[in-house]
Amino acid sequence: MDGGVMGAIYMITVIVSVQKIGTANMVSLSVAGQLLAALILDHYGLLGFSIHPANNWRLLGVGLIIAGVLLVVKN
């Protein structure tokens, strides 16, 4: 799928979702999802990226981000 199409789908999803879940929830979930995706891409070297293994510090960082998201999302 083309990057432009994926970007358009993402934007439509954000516009529809933000009205239901709120801005803070949307931003925090987006950042956490992007960080998790980056960690996976780096760990496996997908899409031609150089391999950067997911060590304990990186996993701790993602865990703390996800914990922060849970605190923001929970009302």
C-alpha cells in the first residue's frame, strides 16, 4: 500500500477517533504506538533499517511510556 494512502487512512482514523476518545488520549496513544513500532523496526531491522536490539533500557522506556498512556487514558 502506498505511503500516501496509509497517511490518509491514519488521518481519517484520527479525525473520527479523537471526537470519541479525546485529544490527550489520541496523542498519547499515537506516540506510544509509534514508539513501539520504532522499537520493533529497529530490533528486527525491518524496512532496511540497521539493527538496534531491544535491550532492557529500551524495553523499560517503552514500558514507562505505556504506563503513562494508561494513566492518561484512565479517567
